[in-house]
Amino acid sequence: MGKRIFYFIFFLLISSLMAFGQVKEVVSGQVVNEQGRVVSNADIVLYDQQWNTLSHIHSDSEGRFSFNLSSDSLHTIVISFLGYENFVKQINPSERNTATITFQLKPDVQMLRQIEVKGKFKEGSGGQVSTIKIDPKIPKYLPSAFGDFNKILSTVGLGVVSNSELTSQYGVRGGNFEENLVYVNGIEIYRPFLVRSGQQEGLSFINPDMVADIEFSAGGWQPKYGDKLSSMLAVKYREPKNLRGTITAGLLNNALYLENSAFNKRLSISIGARQKSSQYLLKTLPVKGQYKPKFYDIQSYISLDLTKKSKAAEYGKRTTLGLLLSYSKNKYQVFPSKSKVQFGTLYQVMNLTVDFDGKEIMEYETFQSGLVFTHRFSKRFKTEFIASGVRTIESEGFDVEAGYKLYEMEIDPSSGVFPTLNAPLIIRGIGTSFEHGRNNLKASIFNFTHRGYYNLNSKNKVEYGYTLTKEIIDDRLSEYSFIDSASYVTLTRYVNTSVDLNSWRNQGYIQNTYTPDSTHILTYGVRLNYWSLNKQLLASPRLQYGWIPASRPNLMLRAAAGVYQQPPFYRELRNFDGEVNINLKAQTSYHFIAGSDLKFMSWGREFKFISEIYYKYLTNVVPYDVDNVRLRYYGQNLANAYAAGIDFRVSGEFVRGEQSWFSLSLLKTMEDVQGDNRGYIRRPTDQRVTAAIFFQDHLPNNPTIKMYLNLVYGSGLPFGPPENKNLRASATTPSYRRVDIGFSKLLTMQDKEVLKKSLFESLWLSFEVLNLFGVNNTISYYWVSDFQNHQFAVPNTLSARFLNVRLIAKF
């Protein structure tokens, strides 16, 4: 049914595009100065006959740019750059679809007087520590299993960890993936509750085709952002002006995107639909069987400018209305058949063969929407009202019986140590296990938010906000499992609970940003939170400071300190036995961060080096164990913890015209759990070393042929036997190592004569090798016992090497 809906929407949209399609022509140019040197990042605006803005771009690192023009009208190009006179040129029909036109800028003699050059904080992320601005184009082309937006964070973000290509979840600086804030156009986004493994997930909420702006913070964010412990991701969706779209097709995912405007560009509409086809990749997993995953979603963002014409000249967009709509459906079915795993050491090589009978059926259905109303009362005062909600319906059903045989390979006495090829097998254990589950969860969350922005004067900007949240949780949990090993049947788990929670949350904040001059910026404020369930009032003061030394305008120094408290959500309240502790208190994290941004020139190009050191002390910690992507909380405030580390990132055009970056993070995070008498032990997210590389290259004489390389490394994580407090973090997993590589070819209307009359503006074809070196990365462990009741941890590994093909068509 999901595929039929997807293809029906696809057919309708393509039909409408062909009806409205028109022939496009191209003008290409290069901006240079009087000496013939290229002018990069020049401001270029395209106008129609009525001087309405059609497009606004910047020249690239070689001074080049291009526009698509309608063939039946006149256009004017205006080019401006600091220190030069504005260049105005009307494009004649004869100059279209020709060779590159050279636009030569003349110096502006009025600006050539002596001036003092100082650094300046840019509006937005200027002065914020641990904050990265991400190019919205990169996530679309990053070689990854499903083209998931969140995968870009593991390479570009500071201290971000993602140890599975099958999941969109990530941890930041020792935190888990339920400690991350995500906003789309100011609306908070929620993730599914019951997902157990990466293969059961759909895609992340954010649709990369719809993204216009990305800001990611790894800690120390401002009071205006919410109450979580680890990170904040703020995404802004596009507000289009013209008809355009993309079609993405591949072996693992398909997508369709369309945008347009109406009513003299006062109404803009963007809509995106995605489908995830992971069954081909899941066939490379160690557990063989019949996989039937189905995921699709559809999102739309509609923006309406309600500003009166008489006020538009003075205020711009004075009154706007935005509507975000999203629906996703995920049904995961698997009928496992068998698995064969070899593990152990050189001194003890073990084999486990498992025959399965049964099935798993997981369904997740989520509706999410938000209405954003913005009004500017004056040039100094702006308000925002947001009404949003999410409704999720999730169910799990599984009955799986597994019969296993555990073998040990006999060591050749003549070799002394190593087992020989085809060595005899010694049976160490035989048993069966059975798991049953019927779980259903329904959750409804409604938010009403008011925000205000007031410029007191040229140096002070005050922001405030209030959010009222209603939460309704209805959970039915029914699970049991047992093992039959060495003639003993042991019930390992039995849970049968019903939970109904109905609560209110009140949140508020106020902050001030003080900028005495262009080289100093100070943001300070406080955030308040009250939850009716545990009746806890929280106050979280936060402070940020940024400074650009007058003698070093290419250097920015930043520091932050603050309190970040995460009131418990439903998952933290529930312990291993399904019992809910409504008296659970908020986890608290004290952030201390210092860092620097250094811009430097090398090979005639600008690079940026970021370094940050941080320390986080946590109290009222709720301990948890990790099983694949499922977190199992102890349901009590039992621990104190800390996280300390340092992050490095260098980015720039290592190959001219292509952005690349390298990241390195060192981390140590420990916790002291009450009652275990073990002192500080490693937290489940204690990944000491992580490194990431994203590198782009192209053929020297043909930049339309590119190579994309994505490399991720993470040292081993701690683990131990399940539900055993005394052996938590007693062992370490192997390192996570993964390399994905892609080769692409871009075909534009100038490349092929046949494309000039086509509906499509360009075609991008990519051939990717995922997990290039075929590394068997471990995600979790399956525990079995031998005849002497000794437990063995059998690794569950991720996907093997896979060849993928993707096509992106723009129109």
C-alpha cells in the first residue's frame, strides 16, 4: 500500500511539472577585477523586467556563476563586491547558452581611503561555542547507506558519535541519542519510543531536500533552546520563490521534492516524499531470513506572507504564517531463518550456529505538525506564536524461537596454538531460547509556544519565551523470554504492565545578548522548567562569551558555562521490569567549554581550524544499558558522572573548489553508581577516540566528475552481561571502522545537447561502495551458555560491503 501511494504522488507531481514546464536557457559568467584576478564570493542578483528579484547567489572560488533564464523575457544582472563599483548588465538573447561571459569590476574610489580592519561577529551563530554551520547541500551527496540527513553530523559536528550505518541516531560528547534537541523552523521534533535496533528504524525526521539552513551545537547553547543534556540541532526549511524540484532514485532510497510559489511570491509551498528500501542491505546481515521493511514519509512546509504592501517597504516581511505537516509510516517485518557466527581469540575459536523459527512485526506511525505565526510590531520588537503537536502509535509483536549449538574448534597439538583449517569441532553447548512480546504505545504531545525578540538599543537584544506542553502516554507492555540450556529451563524475563500518564510541562526563558562593539559578544540568561508529574522546579542559568582580538581579526576565542537539566521523559521513568517511577528527578549537567576558531590561508585558499576543550559534571544521573539502539534505564537517580574531552576540526578547500574536513575527538566519560561498590566505571558511551574525514575531489580537467570519501573511526565501547550491575562495562567492543566512497558525474544542459530540450535542469549519477573494506563492525552481543553454565558474548555485526547506485534529477 505504501509503494502505491508513493508512486501515485510521484505520477501526479511529474504530470503537473510537465504541464507547467518551460524551456530554460543558461547564462554563465566569471567575475574578475581590472588586473584579471578572479573575485570570489561576489554578490550577484538577477532581476526581471519589473526589477523583481529572481535569484540571489554568490560567485564561487574561481569567480564563476550561472543562471537559468526564461527564453521569453529580458533580465538584468547586478554584481557588487566591497571596494568595487556595482556592475549592471542587461542580458541579450544572443548572450545566452554561449561561452562564459567575463564581468570586470572597477574599484570604487570613494572606498579606497585608509580604514582600520577588525573582526566582526556575524548574526546567528557568532560567539556561540561548539556551534557549526553546515552547508545544506552536503547531506544530499554524502555517501551513506540511506542518504540520511543525520549522517552528516558524525563527520562535521564536534564530538558526535554514530556507530551504526543502519540508524539515524547519534550521541554527543558522552551523551546518548535521547539527550539531543532537534528543531525544524522553531518546532521541536520527537523520535519514536520503542525502536530496538537500527534496521527497524525509518529515516530521520529532517528531509535534506527541504533544508535551507543548519546550525548544530555540541554543548553550551543559549537559554532559548530547550532542556536536554548533550546537543542542539536547529534546521530551517526552504521558502521557495520559483518552480523547481528533484527526483532521487537508488537501490536503498527514493525521494521526490517539489517547490513553488504563488500570489506574487507571497505564498510558498514545498513538499517532499521519501521511501526507504533497506531489504537489499539487510540481506548482508549475519542473521539470514526474509526481511520486509517498509518506510515512507511525506512532509510539507507552507509559508504565507500576510504583510500589507504599505508596510512591506518599511518592515519587509512584517506578518508571516508557516505550516509544517509531516506523516511517516514504518512497518518492519522479519522472518529469521539461521545465523552462523565465528568469534573468540587465537587461543579459543568458537562457532555458534542458530536456527530460528517465528517472526517479528514492528509498526511505527507518526503524525507531526506545527503552525508558526510571526508578527513584527516595530523594527525593534518581533513576536512569534507556535502551536504544534505529535501523535505516535507504535506496536511490537514478536514470537521467535532460536535453537543454538555452540562449538569450539580443536587446536592442532603440533601447532601449539593456532587451529588448523577444517579443524574438528567440540560441542560446548546446546540450547534453545524463546522470546515473546506484545507491546503497544500511544503518545500525544501538544505544545503552545510564545517567543519575543526586542532590541533595547544597538548593543542589547533581549529574547524571551514561554512553552506550555501537554503529554498523554498510554503504554501496554507484555514480554517474556526463557532459555532451555543443559536440561534447565530458566525464565529470563517476564513483564506485564499498563501505564497511563497525563501531565503538564511549563517552560520559560529570558536572555540578553550584549555587543559593546564588533569584537565582543556576551549572551546570558536563565531557563525555567516545571513538570506537574514530579513537581520539580528547575532553574538553568547559562552564559556565553566571544572575543575577537584586535591584533588577530582571523581568530575568535569563545567560552561558555551553564546548567543543562533534562526532566525525565517516559523512557527514563520505566525500569527493566516495566515499572514507572514518577518521582524521578531531572538529570543535571554543568557545562564548561572553551574554544577558538582560527582562519588561515594555505595554497592561496582560506581554511578554518576549530578546537574546543570541555568538562561536564552530571548529577542525579539515571544509569542505563545499551542494546543496539535501545536504551534500558534503571529508573532511579543512582549515579554521578562526568565527561571531559577535546575536539579538533579543520575544514577548507584541500582541492580547489571542493569543501572537505577532518575531525578528531578525545573523550573520557565515567559514572559512579550507588550500591555497586565499584567507584567510577566507564559509561556505555565512553568512546575514547573518534575520527572522521569527509573528502571531495574531482578530475583536474573535468570538475563534473567527482569523488566523495567518508571515513569514520571510533574506539571500542564498554559492555557487559545484561542486567548485571556488578559486571557493567567489564569488557570492550572492537573499534568501529567504516569507509564509504562514491563517484559521481554531473550532466547539465550545457553538457549534452539532448538535455537542452529536456524538462530536467541537471542529472547527477553516483556509484557508491558502502563499507569499502568489508569490516564486520559489532553493534551488540547475543549471550549464550555452555554445559558448565559459562556465558559467552556472541557479536551481532552490521552490514557487509554493498554497491549502491543513486540518481538525482533536478528540474
